[in-house]
Amino acid sequence: MSAQSPPAEDLRYVVCPVCHQKLERVDDVISCKGCRRRYPVVEGIPVLLADRALIQ
């Protein structure tokens, strides 16, 4: 079993921990539609920690 990002439908109830906007899966990261932070996915699990986010 490979570690993949969660399907888009699994993110419908999850929001950005910083700005509380919707998240979307973009390639191998989870991206916020509001503040544009990008959260890593480690072994198939999104790491939604503000200090681990990359800001675009």
C-alpha cells in the first residue's frame, strides 16, 4: 500500500487551522484556498500544523 494524499472528498469537513478556509489536494500537498498555505502529506497523512506549512 502506497502513501497517498487523501481523496478530495475526505477534505470537505476539514479547514485550514490558520484562516479556517477550505482545503484542496494539489499534487502531493494540501493547499488552503484562503491564505494559500501548503501543508505536507507524510505517509498519506496531512500534517495540518501552522508551523509546518509553506506559505506561497
